[in-house]
Amino acid sequence: MQQGTKNTYTSLMGKMIVTKEGKRLGFVKDITFETKSGELINLLVKDPTPYTNNLNLERTSSHELLIPYNSIIAIGDFVIVSEEDLV
């Protein structure tokens, strides 16, 4: 992440999520967070790819895929995640 640059909620919305190997997972639809601490927990995936559907990701009650926030390696033009941290 670039120093001095804040990643705001709105700047993350709609960004493509990719693995560090370059596999596309979908786009950021929303972010879940712990209301007391403000700690970010998951990214909700919009338009998941077939590859993403084959990963053993946690799902919401409405079957939307969740990517753990701690799997994020970098945020720039894309949100880059570590695939090893997704299982």
C-alpha cells in the first residue's frame, strides 16, 4: 500500500479482487466490520468468477461469498489477496 494514502470505504467499492497469482475473484460489493472496534472482517464479493465459486469461502446467509480482510496483501488499482489465506 502506498504510504499516506487512505483506503476509504468508497474507494474500495467496485474494485476488482485478484489473487497475487493474477486470478480474478470478482469485485468488492461491501465490507463487513465489527461495530464496536471498527475492525474490518470481510469483503463481500460481487460478480464472483467460476474460480471463486470453487474456493471454500465462507458465505453470508444469502449465499454471498466472503473474503477475509486479513487475506488482503495490497490495495491499489485492484485488491490483491493471498489465495493461501482464503482456505
